[in-house]
Amino acid sequence: MAKKENYDVVIIGSGPGGYVAAVRAAQLGMKVACVEKESRLGGVCLNVGCIPSKALLDSSEYFHLAKAQFAAHGIKTGRVTLDLATMMARKNQVVQELTENVRKLLEGNKIEIIHGTARLAGSDRVEITQNSDGASKNLQAKAIVLATGSESMALPGLEFDHENIVSSSAALTFDTLPKHLGIVGGGYIGLELGSVWLRLGSQVSVIEMLPRIAPTLDGQVGRKLQQVLKRQGITFYLETKVSGAKISGKKVSFSMQAEGKKGKKGTLSCDKLLISVGRRPLTRGLGLETVGVQTDALTGHVVVDASYRTSVASIYAIGDLVPGPMLAHKASAEGIAAAECIAGKPGEVNYDALPAVIYTWPEVASVGLTEEQVKEREIPYCVGTYPFSGAGRARCMGETEGFVKVIAHGKTDRLLGIHIIGPRAADMIAECVLAVELGASSEDIARTIHGHPTFAEALQEAAMAVQKCSIYAS
């Protein structure tokens, strides 16, 4: 007979949404259990997503700098060679340390960690199987939080074999350098992984069915990013569809069809083919249908209200399971908000102040509305831009590619969006997020003294440029 245990909250999933929700619930005085089906905590982000990819991005950037840029600084390195096994071992060590930190964090907050596969057995019950001691468990809970994340999507005729046709997870574990890496999908993940292997010496081809890469970016920023990546060596096939992949030996060949009646047809052959066309909510096996949790028939997202409560009052959902960008920091913010709502507090997330980052080099970071969105909503606006080539620190580092773009309301000067492509954009965006969160104006940033010389001066200069804009203001 399965053992039965009682909790205030049971959280299914230990990724950035799940473990943060667990800690916040514990801080609010609740008895909490966190269920994880994998042997290591941290979910996709820490194990096969955000963290390992950034570790490889940093390592590959160092390799590229040593090969191509150190000499300009008077640093003679001689012939630089790649030790891929050591690079992968370092990446694995980073992942192990951070996942162990999550375990210590949960244990330090007296949260019970249960390894096993969870399934909803009722509105207040979770059944656990395949746990470490081989026995099943039934958990009774006043509230249940679903935080199981998402999984990579395949394409018809391009199904994963995890050796030749791979997902992003497998592209983080190659044991040899692909001579030619094909990537289907020009979004954040594909561009980041393409950058890793390009720097290490692979030929990289990106095939995107839309007319532009990273389509959620501000158009001006997206065009600049494509220009820079193309100059670095990535080949782009835009408005092009892929089909009919065939594996012969260690090669993958596939057909490409450009859009339109006169669109060119052709074939491409590569060593590895990465399918990076998006992710879908991972609800398989959760038993949502058993208890009546409603999902969106089109997207598969779990339907929730403003408190992250599903159609079953005692069950909540956060992170990649619910609508919105699939970002780790979004999941964490929702985890905190959901725990606070369960505790009767006014938890909420301001999605207008949600940063997004692409960890290519130069980096891309943004918050708020794009210029296209502002035009579509017919909001009067002013724009100020400033190139990093004008920033002293960027000149000193030899990192002058890119610019800062500030969009403000044409009448009130309130910040509508800030977009950065350039060095350290991922860190610079934090100031911008805070400004948007507090309802600041471009003048507020322009009048804030920024250290000299810093990359952030480019933000101040762009904000100053907004003050000179009167084209759209009335």
C-alpha cells in the first residue's frame, strides 16, 4: 500500500519556476514538497538549457578571442588548439555545482525533495512512482503547483534520432566538432548554439522559414544582429522550408524550398542537423485530463487566471506550461507570485518589464515594446540611438559593434522600450528593466550620472538623443 503524506503545497518540477516557488512557499510558513523525475534538480534550464549553453558560449568566446583578437592587444599566444573534452568537462562541472546548490537551497528551507514521476490523482493528491526506494507515494496537498517546463519540438520528416538529427540538448554534448552544422530555426536557441560551434570551427548554416531571424526582436536590432552574424561566418537561408532529411553514414542531407513560385529548390548536406523551431509545454503523463485541468487546444498551454490558478481551484501552473515567453526568469517570477497567491497575498508579475536576452556576441537584450509594436498601437513616440563605437570603454576593449535604442512616449516621455545590441547587453538591460518597472522617463536616464568609461554611457547617450526627437511628438 502506498504511503500517504500531507503537505500544504506540492510542487511538480524543480526548474527555475519550481524550486523558486518551493522556497517562497516555505518562507511563507508552508510545509512543502518538491517532486523531480530526474536524478538532478534544476530542470531543463540548469541541466540541458540556460546554464550549459552559457558555459559553452563563454568557453567558445575565449577560444575565439585567443585565436582572433588577442594579437591586437599585443598578446602573442602562438597556435591555439581546441580541447573539446576539457571544455565539455568544465561545462558539466558548472552544471553539477549549480544543481547541487539548488539541492542545498531546498534542504536549507526544510523542503522535502522527492525523486520520482508525479501524476495528478485528484484535486488534492499527487501519486509518485519510480522514486529512489522503489516504492510509490501518495502526497496529499492543499495546493499543487505544476512546473514541469517544456520540451523541444520536432518537425514532420525531421524527427530526432539524437545522433544525426538532434535537439538543443544533444547539441550541448557533441564529443567531436561537426564540420558542418545545419540549424533549422533562426530563434534565440539556434543562434546561440550556432555561435558556439561557429567559434570552435564548424561551418554553420541557419535555415529559417520566416523572412528574418529572431522575429520577436525590434526590427532594427534584428537586422543588425543578422548582419553581424553573417559577417562572422553564419550562412542564412531565409523564407526557406526544410523537408525530406536522409541519413547516409555520418551525413544528413535534406531538401530546401524557398518561398514563392520562383523560390529556389536545393539540397544541403551537413554532419549534424539541429532542429530548433521552438518548444512546447511538457504536460505528457501529468494526468491533467483525469482531474479536469483545462489546456489550450491550439498551443497546449495550461489555462490559468491572474493568480496562476487552473480550472481546478487547488491546482496552479507556472513557467513554460502557461502562455508567454519561455524564459527561466519569467518562470521564477511566476513561481514567487503563485506561492504568494496560495498564501493569500497579492502575488503578480509585470510582463511589461520582462527582459529578454540573446547570448550571441555581440549580445542582444531588450525590455518593453519594439518600434514595430509602438507603430502598430499608434502610440506617439520618440527614438534615441547611440552606437557603441562612441563609447570610450567599448573602444578600449575593441568591442564597438552595435548600439542602444531607447523608445519613449512622444507626449509623456515615459519609457516604452529599450533595445541593446552590443557588449555586455545582458547586464546593461537590468538598469533598463528597473526604469520600465518604475515608470521612468527617458529624461530620468539621461539625467542619471553614469560612470566613465563604461558601456552604460551608451544608454545615457541614447536617452539624451530622445530629448532631441520631435518627429512623432505632438
